[in-house]
Amino acid sequence: MKKNYIILLFYLFVSQIVGQERIAVLQFDGSGVDAITAKNISKRFSYYLSTTNRFDIVEREMMDKILEEQKFQNSGCVADECAVEIGELIGVSQIVAGSVDKILDSYSLNIKLVDVATGKIIYQDMDDYEGQVTDFIKVTIKNMAMRLAAEAKVGEVQEGGDLTQYASTKKGKVIFNVDQNNVAIFIDGQYNSRSSGNQVVLSIAEGLHTIKFSRSSFKDWEKKFNVIANEEMTYDVKLIPGIAAKVEATTGILLVRSEPGDASVYVDGIEKGMTTLQITDIGIGDHEIRVEKNLYYAYTEIVTIHPDMIGEVKAILKPNFGSLSIKSNPTASVVMINGQVKGKTPYSIDRIKSGTYNIQVSKDLYHTHEENFIITDGSVNSRDILLTPAFGKLIVKTTPRGAKVKIDGQSKGVTPFELDELPSGNYHLSLTKDMYQSIEQDIVIDDGKTFDLNLKLEARSGLLSIIGGPKGASVFVNGQKIGHIPVQDFRIAEGMVELSASSQDYHSQSEFLNIKRDQTYEHVFNLDRHTGKLIVITQPPDAEIYLDKEGQGKTPKILDGIPVGIHTIDIKHPSFLAQSETFTLTLNEKKNFRFKLMTYDGSIQQDIDMGKFKQRISLGSSAAFAVIGFAMQTLAVKNYDAYLNAGSSNDATNFYNKTSLQDRIAVGSYGFASALLLPALKFTWDIGKLKKQLNNR
């Protein structure tokens, strides 16, 4: 505990030396928000307050540790007496307490700064925000911390007046949202001008300042605040109707021009517009005119305004930029400036603010180029950068070709293989090919170099050729088809293998063969064809037999070993008519042929008999259809008479439909009968011709 107090005394001593008020921020009380949210808001408020460098803030961890040792609970401490007691315990001169409230989507923060010695509230503020809690923290909490730092007094006020303004060129920004327009603006007691809208933007040197807004029929609104360098604050100004203090301001005219134009003009820190700017009601006296434009140095001039006279400012702005162009080989490289991606090469920017920049140019498979570069005012800068490849080239050839290539286990292709852009580094190369010894090798790819490999694969196989017949027979090795007879120089894995050959209508054959490494083998398959048997008998015998136009001898004859398939058998005898028949012979089939040979006359008589048979069939069919037609016609006549004598319309319709159907059947039957007479007439004609041939012999 003594150690903690010693540390506190040390911090107090240091803070007195540097002129900072030593304060502490208590954890805010929460209403409508959970304890974690209230704690986070308290921490964020303390952080924003610390960035102003206006106070020496006790670290929360140290404060909690001291209060814990004193058995004091600071959570929910909002009463002034409670805050004073904690302030005395931790040895601070001022302490911040507050509360966070939430109703629906509306958040509210109420803070107060308490003087520990007197117990008086020396500053109090409250603000509301409707929306997300994250935006409430980023906007409202930060703004309230900035306002506290700006408005709270530090140390004792010197006798005879307020604290003097800091002598500094550092500036802060203060935004006033005024609910009225055309309001008279006074800065540090001096009339400036009137507002042109509802927002007054003040960009002014850090330190203590006073602003007053005045308009007739409204009470004056005045605020003393401390501007914090490089920070922004916002005030909402609501003018209350009433009697304003009488404003007697003698004015003149201010005209501000700049080269180049469209520059922002600040009069005593108040943003008034863009050049060329004319103000017709500026207060008399000295005014600081500041002209700013992006990428140009700010121009500042003190101008004295006299009554009813024109004060003119001509600001020649000095460029605060240069130009930069970057080319690279290869092109389309990514350009980063100060860690931000700007584009790809070729890249150029006409105006870049003067200063030191870190430039990085990068591209996949190339080493990143990095350098620090200084841009000076008006300079033209160009860089032509050659990127160093971060890759090499890999070439792999093998004998024989077609080996599969794997790099670090990933398939890349087959040999001959080339990879133009392989990132530099160590790799494991694998080469595999069926029936060859695999190769495993570690390789190193260097920047911009080619790694060339030409390797011979050791065979684990022999060469096999298959000849014989029939040509086109399928050849198998261990059940897998490798081609058709003939097979030439087929590479086969070493070891015992089963060879087999098969073809349709042939008996299959199989054999085992022991294949040795780097040996050549030739094997012959002559397959036996599937056969059947023919028995050929003729009456009378001694007729010549021809099978597929090849003579087989005279009948009777038994032909064995005839290949299966389609064949044609011809029987020829000098005294009889030749006969022929095409047939299909299957495996192991025995087919009998019995031919009764006929003379020429006998064949004519046979044709006459066949013609007469067909003639009778045609005439009989024609007569049958004619009888059917006559019967249908008779029934149609009978039903028509019934239709004429029908007693009801339903009966009449029924008889009429029957008559129509029977008429159609009769007509069709007569048609078929007539059609069948035509073949009968043809058969009669053919019979007559055959009889004439027979009689002429």
C-alpha cells in the first residue's frame, strides 16, 4: 500500500512540474445498459480525454487497486460526496463522475467534473444520441471528452483575468451548429462577421478562446473553450429569444483572391468560403486571413480593416507537391505507397504531397522491391524498376517418354515436361511409369535459373509379340485385353503372366509365360475353329456336292469339320435340274440334307400344279367375299324397309345406322372379291404358258 502511495506522490509531483491537472475518471453508472457497456463507455471516455494532453489521468488499474486495498467500491458512484471521497483516497485534485442512460434506441451521457478540495462542480455536460451504441461511443462520447478538455480550467486563474492563449501554430477544429442564421460572430472579443448559414466552422490555434453569437431579439450565446491541437469538437448552439446586448460594430470590406483559385478562406479561424471571396461586413481592426488548398502551403496574412474601406488579400499559394511515375519490368505490378495499394504499373500521379514515402512494387513470383523516396516541391520523379524473379524453370525429360511427374505430391503432367515459372525453393520430384522403376529426387529451384533433368527409367518389364491366327483375334494378359493378333512389342510387367486369345467361332487358348526384365518374347496362337457335320443324300445318288462353291465329292456324303457360320450348298447332276440351299451351321451341329432331283419336264409339271393350287385359293377367296357382300346387301335392304316403317324416331335411327353399316360392308366385300380375281387371272395365264411349254417337248 505504501508503494502505491509513493507512486501516486511521484505522479503528482511530475504533473505539477508539467502544469497538468491530475484527475481520475470513475466508472459511469448505467441505467438501461448492462455493467459491461457502462464500463466500456467509461474507459473510452477516459481514453479520449487522455488524447488531449490537458490532464494527468490516473490509470484505472492503479485506481481500482488502491480502492480495493481501502475496501472501497466505486461502481455506481455518482453523488458528489462519494466522488470527493474517492478523489481524496487516490490523491487527485479533480474527479469525473457520470451516468449512462438508455431509453429504446436513445442514449444519454451526463458527466460532471468535481473539485476534490471544495466539493464543487466546476463543469457539467449532457448530450443525447439516437442510434447504435458503437456510433454513440465514436461520436457523442468523444465530443463530450473534447468539450470537457476545452472548457475546464486548468490550475488557478491568474490575477487580473483569464488564462492567456497558447502561443502555437498547431490548430484544432470546432464546429458550431447554430439554429439561426445571419448571426454576428465575435472571436476573442472582436467582431468578425455574420454567419452565412447554420454552421460555423472554426479552425484556430490551440489554446483558450472565447466565441460569442449575437442576433437581435435573441440573447447572446457565449462560450469560453480550450482548442485542442488536431482534435475536433462540436457544439449545438440554440439562441434563446430575449434582449441582446447592443452591438455596435463598424465594418469594412474584405476581398480575398488566390492563385490557384477555389482555396478555402479562414478569417480569424472561421471558415468563410472559397476564393475569390468578398465579405462586406467584416469588423474593423486586425484579422488573421488564412488561405488553404490541398497540396499547397497555407498562406497567412494579417490584414487591417478600416471603416468603409476595402482590405484586399492576394494569396499566391506555393505548391507542396511533386509528380511521380513508376514503371516496372514486368508490367502490371502492384504499387503500394505507404502501405496503401495505388494501382498497377505503369503508374503515375501528377500531384503527390511533398514528403518521404515508402514505395513497394510487387508481383506474384517476383521479389518485392521496396524503397523510401523523397518528393520535393515541384519535382518530377520517375522510377524504372526491374523486379527480380522469385522463380526458376524446370525441364524434365525421360527415356522412355510418358512418365508421370509429381512435385511435392501434386500431379503436374507427363514427360517431356516443362514448367516456366516455378517459385524458388526446395521441392521433391517423383517420376513414375508403369513397368519402370520410379525415381524420387529432391531438387532446388534458384531465382532466374533453369533446372534441367534428363533421366533414364530402369525397365521392370519385357517386350511381347503375339502372332498366329486368325488375324484380329483378341489377346489378353491376366484377363486384360491388350490388342488383336498380331501384337507387336507390347511392354509387359515382369513376372508370371497368363496369356489368352479368343475369337468368334474359334476355340480360345491360354498359356502361362514367365516374363523377365529387359527380355523380348514372341508367342504364337493358332486357334481352332468351331465346326459341325453335314450329311448330304440325293435321290438319285451320284450328284456333285459343292459347299461354298468348292467341290466336296458325290452323294451320298458325310462332311465333317465344317466351320460354323453361313454356308451355301449346291447339288448338280447332268440329267436333273440343279438345286441350291443357304443355311447356318452352329457349334457341333449335325445337319441332314435330302434332295429329290427332278427332270426338266417334272419341274414344269410341278410349277403347273403349284399354279393351279394358287388359282383355286384366289378364286375361292373371291367367291367368299362376294357371298359376304351379297348377304350384307340383302340385310341392308331388309333394314331399310324397317327404317321406312319404323314406329319411332329411335327405331328409325337404329335401322338407318344398321343399313349404312351393312351397305359399307357389302361394298368392301365386293371390292375384295374383285381384287382377288386379278391374281386368279394371272395364275390362269401362267398355267397356260407352262402347259404350252410342256406340249412343245
